[in-house]
Amino acid sequence: MPRQDPKTRSNNFNEVALGYSDEQAQAEASRCIQCPKRSCVDGCPVWVDIPGFIKAICDGDMPDAVRILKDKNSLPGICGRVCPQETQCEATCSLAKKGAPMAIGRLERYVADWERAHMQSLNPPIVQPKPNGKQVAVVGSGPAGLTVAADLAKLGYSVTIFEALHVAGGVLMYGIPEFRLPKNIVQAEVEYVTSLGVKLELDSLIGKLFTIDELLNNGYQAVFLGTGAGLPMFMNIPGENLNGIYSANEFLTRVNLMKAYKFPEYDTPVKVGKRVAVIGGGNVAMDSARCALRLGAEEVYIVYRRSEVEMPARREEVENAKAEGIEFKLLTNPKQFLGDEQNWVLGMECYEMELGEPDDSGRRRPIAKPGSEFIIDVDVVIVALGTTPNPVIAQTAEGLEIGKRGVVVADEVTGETKKPCVWAGGDIATGSATVISAMGAAKRAAVSIDEYFKG
């Protein structure tokens, strides 16, 4: 897929990937052999009819491609950009056995972008199903909340989404940068969900405005929790409270949701020094490092305690970061942060690491080398080590069972929690994971909620 030149894109927040042309999409779609096994569908967490929408592209029937794709996926413009297709549907593609798999994610993006460009001429009628008289409250408007709301609305339920922030989209808005997921695309997907009849209540923090029990006592017969995992994790090492040390959540929220990258047009300050260290090896770490570079940092480091082989970030994001000039300091782990007299961070003492036997994650355990300490000069540090669910829901919902690291205990298949009439899905039930896995959990929960009301 065409992309902006690295030297150009490292100085702007415009989308890096430019999308397929019509000719490129046709050429890629024509590679699909329409195999009878349909193994790609088995690899899709939301069960999209992948061969079906690709065939429609080949046939030049784009309205049908849109219809097939959105039958299972209400957020294709988002999924086509940020989902790890290379480990899911593309990994199970039959063509992958002998060469490159189908570029399913890129074709999904192409179809979604085509629909958005032709929306006025298409003017598709929104068919509102007959209301069934049941009301469902959805807490959180991220990928899980939007998905379960859309699926239930199509079944005739009256659905209201309660969103704590001033804009809908959850992590899609505050966590993923504009250059990877333009916010107008997120809002277009939100508008599609509300066009199905879903009500949206912004600035509504459940647990403070209403408790779960109050929702159930005020007309809602079921509640779905899709609030994600917004509580950052830290290292708990000396100096971590110094000024100039951000959680990735705070840094990315300032940059993305509060538009710090457009300062002073948007009055959101964010300090970015000359030398920035980002601790972690996931997609959030890559996003933080690439944002810092675009905001003017001269040197940006990814500091990761394992090797690149174990890095959980998508290969595409690692390659993009390297091309833009991000420096990777692998097998490196902070020991403590060093500050000046005004308590601003100015350095980071680190260990050199080596890899031992595999741990519970299946990756080789990093072990500090004795006497290997060295110092990296920095003026800003961004900690991107993962997140856990915010405890406000758990603290105010009697009967809700909470598991390890604050996740809500829910059935892996149905999403049912231990509290009657309450379901949960996505990061609140699993810890930090992917957009598409949250959507898959939400679709299963929608089926379970519907079955519950039907007895």
C-alpha cells in the first residue's frame, strides 16, 4: 500500500498509509482463489464473509461489497486500519502456505473508504427494525460498546450508550494517533451506529452519575460493560514520580483527544524535550514514540527489555517507527530515574538484559546482567507498559466479581458476569488487547443478551 515518505510524514500528523487505488484493489482482490474451506473466515473474530466481499470487489459491485462487509462488522474503516490481520484472517489464508496471503485488511479499508466517499450518491436507507420493547444500557463507546450497541439495535432493542468523555469512540479517539487512525473516520463509524437508532449520552461517567444498579432500576433490563482498560501500569522504581515522566495514556490523550499536536490552536500543553525515551514494546509504545518525534523531539528511543523477536507490536508499526528514525534500545530495562534540583527527569539508569528460559507468556524471560548499569540522558520519559480497567465500575457495582489486575470476571463465550443482567466484553474483561478481539467479544455478548430475553 502506498505510504507517505518517512522524512515527510515524521513532520506531520496526516495518515501514513494512503490506501489502495481502484486498480490496486482490483489487482489484489483478483488474487483470491475463493477456496471452499474459507479458512480466513475462521480466523476473523467477527466472522466477516471475507471471500464474499472480495468477490464483490472483483465483480465491480462495490455496494454489495459494503453490504457484505457491514453485515458482520459495523466498524470496517477502523478495523481495516488498526486490526492485526496478519495474525488472524491473513494468517489462515490458503495463499499464505505458498506465498503472500490476501491483503484482507487493506481491502477492508478500501471498501470502507469507498462507501464513505460515495455516501451521498448511495443514500442507503436505514431500515429500523420493529422495537421489541427491551432497553439495554451500554457503558463505554469504544469498539466493544459500539459493536454490541449496533448488533442489538439491528435486533430491535432500544440501546443507550453512556460515554464518560466528551466525545464518543473510547480508545479509538484518545489512544490511537491521527496518522494511524484519522478521527473523522472514527466519528463516521459512530454516526453509523447512532443512525441505527442508538442513543448516545456523553459526559456520563457510570459509577458516579449512575451506578449499575440504578441503571437496572430505572428501566434498563440489561447492561453491557465495555469501558476498556484505561488505568496505566507503572514500573514502581525510584524516581518514577519526577516531572517529565508520563504514562502513555496521559501523553496520547493530550495529543490525540485534546489535540495537543495542534497547539496553540487547541490550548492543550504537552512537554516534549529533545531526548525522549518510551518504555515498552507494544503498539502503544510505537504510537507514543512516533507522536513525540512529530512534536519536535530530536532523539526518540524505544527502550524494551527483550529482543525485537519478542516485541508484541505489529511488524508494520515497528517498520514504520524505524523508517521515521526512532532508535531501538533492545535488551534494556530501567533501574531508576534521575532528576535535577527542580525534580525534572534528566536521565535513566538502565540494566543490560539477557534472555533466559520462557516465562508464562511463552517468551524468554529477561534477566538483568550484574554490573551492566549505564545511563541514558533524557528529558521526557513515556511509560507504555500496558493498562488495567479503571476501578470506578467495580467499586460501585455490588455483586460484580473482579479478577486479577482488576478485570471483570465474565464468561469467555457469552460475556455474562456474576451479576444478574450484566454482561462485559473487551479490555474490561480481558485486560489490554486488540480492537477486533473486543469487537468479537461484544458480538458474542449481543447474541447472549438476545438469547436471554428470548428465554
